[in-house]
Amino acid sequence: MTDVDVNAFRTLMEESQDLQVDAMRGMKEPLDEIVALGQERRASTEYSEARREEAALREQQSRTGLSPVAAGLGVLGAAGLVVAGSSSAFAAEDVDVQALQTAASLENLAVYTYKTALTLPYLKGNARPIKTVRAFAMITMTQHAEHAKAFNARVKELGGKPQNKKNPKYTPIVNEMVPKLKKGGPLDVVELAIILEDVATSTYVKNESLISDSTSRLLFGTVAGVEAQHLATLYAVRALLKAGKEELITVKATGGATNASKLPRAAGNVGSPEAFKKTELASPPSEGAVK
């Protein structure tokens, strides 16, 4: 083995929770601003649309001499064009809602996956490495549940429907993996968790360039930081498991600190393999949107 990074993992229990608390605290203001912006956008668009339709009715009446009702019937086509033309104004807001719904679907799946993993017999042992992995899974599962709750609360306030289901693309993959997890070991759980955390991190980073308003970008950037820490930790654990160095999977919170003198020379690389996060695995906003 040449690349192992357990620096972040040594203080995982404390640092992960601190980061999560800071992220959730930072979420409240941007999410509230998203709601306010959405409400203002709706009000402004609806008002402008009503004014355009009213003007079209008056113009039609003046040209034909028809009553307001008849003119209204005659201008339905024009009004339809007005509504169609205004659809682009709603498009950006729709993307915001869909992105939040898809984010919730990914978080719901992550909760389900970690919850399933915690039922596996080999993650119930008392060996220090197993206790550490179990503690990480429990804390991470709680953090994902908090993210899903935050995303859904704001989806509802934006006028959308909360996404309480799991992501439709990756749920079948997880379900297909469950039999393998039952027959396998901790490395199989870590490999699956890496896929899900990578998808979530990539999605939230990608959303920063897809979402229309700055507050939404800030929201996804904030959550991406927490997901990136999960991913870095899992990379480190995977490297140690593959190298047969399970004894180094430990933190103070689970009974010991990592013996830094035993870490490979290249420690510091594997946890952050990308200078800039690649987003090939990012889920599109519509993937987990409520149909």
C-alpha cells in the first residue's frame, strides 16, 4: 500500500460532529432566504402575467368591440402564449425545488444504507476497529437524516412536495448489494458507502453551478463540505482495510488514538485524491424529484 490518510479519521467523532453543527447552523439563513426569494419570484411573475393578460383583453375589446367576456374567450390563445412565455421564469425555481428533492432522496438512501449496515453481525463486534466503523456509521447516519429533514422542510416552504422516498436510481443498486454485504465484511460496507457519499458530494458540488440564486449555491456548498469529510474518512478506512492494518482504524472516542509512527510514508494523499472535486457522478436535479 502506498497511499493512506487517517489524519482526519483520528479525531473523527469530535471533528465530524463539529463540522455538522456548523453546517446545519449555516444552513438556516440561506434556506430561509431561498424561501423568501421563491415567494418574491412567484408574486412578481404572477403579478406581471396578470397585467399582461389584462392589457391583452383590453386591446382585443377595443379592436373588436366585443364584451369583456367575449374578448376574453377570443384572447385565450394569446393568454396561453403569455403563460408559455412566462414558463422560463418558473424554470429556474423549478430546478431549485427539484435539486432539493433529489438531495433529499440521496440523503434518505444514505440513512437507509447505514441503517441496514448496522444490522450486519460483523459490525456488532467489540474489536476496536469494528467499534470505530460502527460509531462512524451511526454518526454519519444521523447527519444524513438531519440533511434530509432540512432539504424537505425548505422544499415544502417553496411550494414543492417533500421527497420522503429513496433515490430511484441508486436504491436498486443498494438492494442488490445487501446479500453481498451479509456474506462479506466491513470492506464491502465501506465500498458501498463510498459510492453513495461520492454521488452526494459530486451532486452538491455540481448544483453550485446549476442553481440560479446564490443562496441555493451556498446551501449545497455547505452540505458538500460535510459529505466530503465522510468520503475522505471512508477512503482512509478502505485503504487500511485493504492493507491489513485494521489496528490503525481507531480514534480516541472508541478507545485509542492512531499510532502515527505506524502510518505509511505516503499518509496524507488517499483521503483527498482530487485537487478539485470531479462531478461525473452527480445526479441531475430531476433524478429524485417528486413526480
